Amino acid sequence: KLIGAQYFNKGYAAFVGGLNSTFDTPRDTTGHGTHTLSTAGGSFVPGANVFGLLPLVNGSKCFDADILAAFDAAIHDGVDVLSVSLSGEADCFFDDGLAIGSFHAVRKGITVSCSAGNSGPTPGSVSNNAPWIFTVGASTMDREFPAYAIFGDKKLKGQSLSPKRLTKNKLYPIISSKDAKAANQSGNDAELCFLGSLDPEKVKDKIVVCLRGVNARVEKGEAVLEAGGAGMVLANNVMTGNEISADAHFLPATHITYSDGKVLFSYLQSTQSPHGYITKAITELNTKPAPFMAAFSSQGPNTVNPEILKPDITAPGVSVIAAYTRASSPTGLVYDHRRISFNSESGIPCLASHFGIVGFSRPSTLIGALQQSNRLS
């Protein structure tokens, strides 16, 4: 259970020239802290769900002075494990607050786990590269929230947490977002479904196919909804490949892989009057293959010390359901007024939290096994 919380913002305050009193609290207003904490220290909650289915504050960063203050407080409190849900650009250990703070913690016998980062699949993007840190990459688990895109003779499996559904036994016209661009918008903006980039006359009551990238996945659905669309299929680009996420979309939607997206775009180009349907998301267990690496998970090699392999290990980091704050929406977008008790998150909030608890149970065994594996490699 949660027995205490502290905030550390003196470094940030010194940089910006002072903060108002709303910053002087450990209360979570974005969801990151609540989700991370409940992943690491929460219990199983019967009936926990996101709409019926089983980022840092304002784009700012954490300052080394505040990170080090937090490490000092944790060491003074005598903690056994530090699960640090932070990552940034790789840097020399002597200039890296996380590396310095974790070094002093490890000297006191404290296990420290940190996330590898969300900058994949770029080679050399892994952060938290110090050898005394457990650096955790993101992989999937054997649970999915499938929502199918159905068209022609195809039924493509995607992912979604949308509580909305299309009218049963009805096929909807499908259009590529690029073909639905508004007159004063670029084809690139329309293809990515930026807000205001779609023509309502072309989109109304249709399923719109958007391409992943640049803007938030859920924001793309909002762009379709504002233009009067009935649903959205979000297709991966070549960089994101086959890694898909279940998101709390504003309208009936599903997220499909790059290879399935090529099938859908081919259908649109070769069919005079394309029609289709999106099924409502369900919960599915024991899915295969699992686990596999998430495309966003930061990759090696270690750019600080290439001879030290990083990341060390992977943990569940895709569509992880945990408790969430009611001070923010499930998407964090300003126009999202929904509030929920549990949310599905991917990436940094999940990684170190999962592995930190494992490290708490048998830290010496894990350390020995990873060191031996590194030597063998």
C-alpha cells in the first residue's frame, strides 16, 4: 500500500524562477505517477477495466537536482528497491543525475531499475546505460483487446479500447484520409489526420483510414470525429511495423499493423466503392506470439560504453492496465473530459515498475544471472 509521497521541485523552481503553490504537492495530475505506483505496488482488483475492457507534465523535464534529492530521500528512508520511471538522452555517467543517484543507492545495497526509453526502433537510443542500473526494455504480454477491420473478404485484427461501436449489420463507406483532405490542407497533414485537415463533406458517416506518426494516435480519431466520420482505422507506418496499441479512442476505431495496412490501402485503391466495418473491442487472453519487443522500446547499442550490453532485460510495457488519476483524462488531451479509475498505458510508466518488484523478491539471484549472461555474450 502507499504509505507516503513526496515532491522534489527545487531544481525546477530555480530554473524557471519560482513556482506557484499548485506545484507544491505530490498529487498526480497527469496519471503517470498513479499508473506507475499501482503497477509496482498495487494489488489485483476484481473488475478493473478501461471502458469495460480488461507523458511528462506539460512537456517539461525532471532536473538532476530534483532527481538527486529524491534518491537521497529514498536512501535515507532505507528503501530496498528504487523503481525509476524516467529516461532521457544517454550521457556520460559523471554528467547523468540518474547514473549518479543510482550509484549511491546501489552502494547501499538498493536495487535500481530504470526504463530503457521510448525512442525505438532507432539503434543506439537506449538510455540509463550505467552498469549498476537494471535497464528495462518494453515487450508485449499474452493479453490483447482485438477489434477487427472487416472489408471485402478480409478480416484484419487490430487493437482498441474504444467504448464506442458502429451500428450492427451495416457496412460503412471507407476512405483514405489522404483522399479526404480539406481544400486548405496539405496531403501529408491529411494522411496523418491532423486536427482540421479533413473535409467534412468527404468524411461524413465514413470509416477513415489514417496513417500513424507525428501526432497522437487518439488525436487522429478526434480529427475524424470532428469532421463527422463514423470510425477510424489507424495503420502503422514502416517504422512502427507490427507493434500496435490499444487506445481509448473517441469513436469506433482499431489500430492495425503495417503489413495489414498495406492490404487495406491496396483494397481502397482497387475498389470502386469500398465498404467495411469495425467490430467492438473485446478482451482476449493467452494470445500468441507473446512476448515480442515493442517498436517504441529504445534499442542498443550502448552509446556511452558499447562493451556494456543494454537494455538488460524486458518487461511488460504495452497496454498495461493500472490505477489512474481522476485529475486527468485517459488520453491527457485538453479536449478529453472523460475520467476513469483505471487506464491502459504503454512505455516508460510500466517497465521499471514491473521489474522493480521482481528485483525486490530475489535481487542477488537476478544480478548474478544477468552478469553471467553478459559475460557469456
